[in-house]
Amino acid sequence: MIDIEKNVSLKALNTFGIRAEASYLCHVRSEDDLRELIQSDIYQNEPHYVLAGGSNILFTGDFKGLIIKVDLKGIEINREDDDEVVLNVAAGENWHQLVMHVVGHQWGGIENLSLIPGTVGAAPMQNIGAYGVEIKNVVEKVEAIDLSSGGSRTFNNAECEFGYRESVFKTTLRKKFFISSVTLRLTKKNHQLNVEYGAIRNTLAANKVNTPSIKNISDAVIAIRQSKLPDPTKIGNAGSFFKNPTIASTEYERLKFSHEDMPSYAVDNQHFKIPAGWLIEQCGWKGKRIDDVGVHPLQALVLVNYGGGSGEEILKLSKKIQESVEEKFGIKLIPEVNIL
């Protein structure tokens, strides 16, 4: 039988370390737990929010409703042959621990996604990505439960409607489904290694790695992320706060004319992606602190809680950053973090 707790602190359940409280909280450890919860009076009568690893959320106050904590566990091999292995992974598994499990078996496909915080269930929702790889490249299907009826539904890769840091679970089906597991197709040989990013190439070269393995790439990504991003167990943060904006080629040419050093990545013939961290840094925000919140001194894309900061203070800071970037560059930054 499920246990619904009352007046629960959320401080330990969000990587910003924000002090907030939920009226109710229930740890869901199985699909049956969720179905039982859906039938409860509290679920039927209170606002509810599904919380996974808490690494991509900003609480701006107490949550007056029910927090559904994702705690389903398990990693199983669905099938495998000489070329690939297909894993079914429960939504509550830690993402980085899964990557380490996969790398340890020398299975390829997600090594570039090492050290990304959060859970497996949140990964397809966000279509997490880093260093030229997105999870959409390896997702075979997503199992989910309808939050209104309790019915099961399987989404294949196309039905997930993956986009840049989004999926159907963040757009048209937002808050309508509970992801219970994710099935990933990984390679056992003939791996498609992605070392196109300069930071990875430079790290491999510094380590004198000429023919990189999956583990070499994972180690390089971990080293890069640790050198640039703060550990949320030491300083509150949710990683990248904003998405990297994509602009039209005409706008890109205009900005490049006045900002010759502006870094960019071609998305296609008509669009370019601009690093949000660079835009923020050009506006003078990098390393700036306002009371107990601020912008990280090594990575301007990361907003931090130095301890005691509130969600409202971080939100206020993010809006100031958005205003200054839009004023200077004419680009509106979109938060990657979910704001409650």
C-alpha cells in the first residue's frame, strides 16, 4: 500500500538546494504504486507534479499539492546479438550510473552523455544531449502511464517527437504521462564514436590517446564537465539554466559583423546555434553574485545557490540575464530548467 507523506521538505530533492515544502509526497516504486496513487482522493483533488532527480527544476516557493517521486529501479537486457544490446531501464535509475554501467560493458552510444545529472526517465523527456550526442539517437521506445486513466502506452522513437532539449512529453503531452521505463539500443562493436567537439579532441590529445575507446571518451567528457561545471553536492545548481539559442542565418550574419569572435555551430544551411554561456558572459554576468545567488565564475550558463538563496531570487536573476542578453544581442534566452 502506498504511503503519502504530509508537509515534506523538498530541499534534499532538488539540486539547487532550495528550501521548499510540498503539501504531500509519495514515493512511486512500481507501476502499481502509481495506479493506486491515481485512485487516491489526494491525487484526484490536489495539483500534482512528477519529480525525478530534481536536477532540472527550480522551486520558487512551497508546492501546494502532491509531489510524485519517481523511484522505479531496474536494468534488464531485452535482447542482444553480436552487434548490439537492447536495454530496458527503469525511470528512477540514476543516469550517470547507467552510463558507467554501459561503459563498463563496452557498449556504445551514450558515452558522450557521461556525468549528466538526473534520472533515466527524465532523459527522453529532455532529450538530453552533450558533445554532439543526444539520447534520441539510442532510444528505441519509452514506456509510460497515462496520469488520468492509469493505462499503459508505448511510444516508439518517432512518437516521442524529439527536438532540441524537448520531446512530446514536454510539449503536447506535458504532465499527461508518467515515464516508467526507457529502452535503449546500444552497439557492441563498430561503434560510431563522436569526437568532433574540440574540447574532447584536446583532452584526448593531452592524454595521448590516438585511437579512443568508449571509456576514453567517457573519461574525457567527465574531466571536461568537472573542470567547467560545479558539483551540485557542493554548490546548489541545476546545470545549464538556459538553452543554447538557434538563430536564422540572416540574424547570424548581422551579429557576426559586430561580434567577430562570436562562437557558433551550424544547425543547417539556414540556422546557427549560439552558446548561451558566451552571450551571458558578454553581458558581464559571469561570476557575478547577488547576495546568496549568482552566476558561476567558470561557466556563465550555470546559475548557483551559494546557500540560503531562494528560488525567487534565482528566478529574478535569470530574468535580469534574459533582459540584458535581449537588449545587447536581440536574442531571447529560453530556460532549460523547469520553473515551479
